[in-house]
Amino acid sequence: MKEDSLAAIAKISGVSIATVSRVLSGKAGQARISKATVEKVYAAASKLDYSPGILARSLRNDKSKMIGLLLPTVSNPYFAEIASIVIAECRLRGYTIMMMDSAEDEKLFHKSISALVKRKVDGIIAVPCGRQPLFLEGISRDYCPIVLVDRYYKDCNLSYVTTDNYQGGVIATRKLLDAGHRSIACIQGEITSMPNFNRVSGYLDCMKEAGLEDRCLVTGDAFSIENGYREARAILNSKNRPTALFTLSNTITLGAIQAIKEKGLKIGKDISIVSFDNNVSLRYFTPSITMISQPVEDMAKVAVQILMKAIANPAGNSKGSQSFTHLRLAPSVIEGQSVGRL
């Protein structure tokens, strides 16, 4: 039945049986099959009323009681906190976790997803990287449900839980503006991620609203200590040094703090700083750092709840009957002494 079905789909879509098999098994991205070809294959499958999800489930006679967790890195305390909560929540429900690290590499991310599918996990919680959701949408529809946490894709057919990062960017920038700062530099992270895009958008819109469009400065390219250090050092050595920094992650902040210390400047006096993310250690710096805190615990718990609901209702993941949850949770402010008033 399987071979006959694949042959029929191949004939209608005008591609090989091997190509059909790769698309329906969620390996289109790995095999570099074009979006147009993928759409033709799924259109042909739909015409024949063929559900690859049924095939996928037939290959899995029972549940593995295992959840896949895919993070960009486990060295970042923020993602480590997400992992800790997800693991605890899944354990309460009788599931074990298989955790993988994509190292912010899109190809490795796809390989990791494929590896989790091969291990027959019941569902996946992922912090994605890259810009193309098609691969994940196919996996979520045809093999096992996927829920995104922290990062997401615009207009995607996947459930996600994230922070209202735009609002966080606005809050951080206004806090600096209200303190009298007019020259505020923004050190950003991974430029392809939606949280980064939204935080930067909040910063830019706030600066423009204050009539400071010509003073906007966005620099950097990674959520890393190295990026924060490198970019902050360049900013502090510039001719027209800003009076404040908005750093878009706790790791970027740690690098920036080191650069500030090396320059012999005092935070809150010579230069102000507001950080995104709630890193406990930043509360104990002297001075303590003002932070835009993400509701990490709520995000992780809600992501698990959404995934468990999808696992319990596999029919809801089939083509034509999917429903998606898109949540943006409000950030909050943790006041420190790192913002000086001009």
C-alpha cells in the first residue's frame, strides 16, 4: 500500500518516488528539495487523500514517553533555565527528555530535528534558528507535534510561546530616555531571530518617536559574551561615545561589562546600561544591572502544556484540522542601579 501510494503521488506531482518519500518523511530540508516541489508533493498527497501522518504513526506502534528538547546552546544561562523547567514539567507527566544543542547552526538544527524523529519522540520543544519554518511544519504535521519557545517564525503553522520582545525593547529604551539619555547604542544578538528583530524594532521606534532617529546605533550579530565585549569596546572607543547601552541578552551584557571595566568607566555614572534577560548574577554586580525580565518559567510551562495537549490529540495534528497557539507574554522590569540620570 505504501509503495503504491508513493508511486501515485510521484506520478501526479511529476517527481521521483524517492523525492516523495523524502518530503513525506520530513527530510525535504535535509535533501535540499525546493519549496515548490514540496508544495507539489503535498498537493498530490492531499488530492489522493493520503495522510503521511497516518504512515508515520503506523511506524510507531506505541508512545516512547520521550520529549525532544532542542536549544541553540546550553551554555547560555537563559536557555539552561528553560531546559531545567521543561525537564521538570515533563518529568511530572512521566516523560523523559532527549536534549540537543544546535549551536545556532541551521543545518545542525535540521539534523537534530531529524535525529529526534528517528528516535521516535512523542513531541518536540524547540528554540529554532534560521528563517524557514517549512521543514518544521512538515514534521509537526506528519510525525510529531512541535512547539516553539522563545523564538518563532512569522506567520508560521506552529504553536509558539514567547515574550513580547517589542514591548521589552520599548520599555528599556524609554527607561534610558526618561533618565535624560539621548545617545543610546543597541548591541543586538542573532539577527535572524524574531526576538532580536522585535527588541531592535522597539528600540528604533522609541528613538524615532523621541526625534532621535539620527542617533540610532544598532551593532552586533550574536547572543554571546564575545559579541558583547567586542561591540562594546568598539562603541566605547568611538569618537562620539554614547552615554548608554541597551544590550539584548544577559550574555551580551556580561561582555559589555568587561569592556566597560577595561576602559576604566563606572556603570551608572560614566555610562548607563539596561540589559534584556534576567540573569541572577547581574543582580549582585556593583552596581546591580537594570534588566528587562522575561517570564521564563511561564513560557516553559505553557510550552509543555501545549505540547502535551497536542500529543493527547494526534488527530488535531493532521492536515486540515490543525489549530495553533501563538502567545506573547509580557516582560517586566527588575530595577538596578545601572541607569544614571543626566
